[in-house]
Amino acid sequence: MSSNVVNLNRFRKKKQREEKAKQAEINRIRHGRTQAEKDRERAERERAARLIDGKRLERGPEENLDGDTATERSDEV
């Protein structure tokens, strides 16, 4: 009567790996996107950024939103 010896740590770890693999598959189905979808979204973001940049008013690099330059503001302090 010989029984089959089972390493419980190995069994537990194998079960955890299988559960993680199952959850990963569910997540891939739920959240996964194809490369074409990713490329299309990236192209749309770049296009929107170009449109916004094209409509931006030109300002000097040292001007803030009030229209004051950085040197004028430092004199006030």
C-alpha cells in the first residue's frame, strides 16, 4: 500500500499560478485593445494636439497669462 506523496507548497503555488492566469485572461478580454486601436487613438491625439497648437495665440516665452513679462513682475516684488 504505497501512497502518492504530494508536496503541499508546490500544489498551493501551482493553484495560485492557475488562478492568476485565469484572471489575466479575463483582464485581457475586458481591457485589451488591438494594436490598430492603439495606433488609431494615438493618431487622433496627435491630430488634436496639432489643431490646438495651430490655433494657439503666439506669446513670448517669458509672458504669463496676465500678459506681464517675467522682468516686470520681478520689479514689483
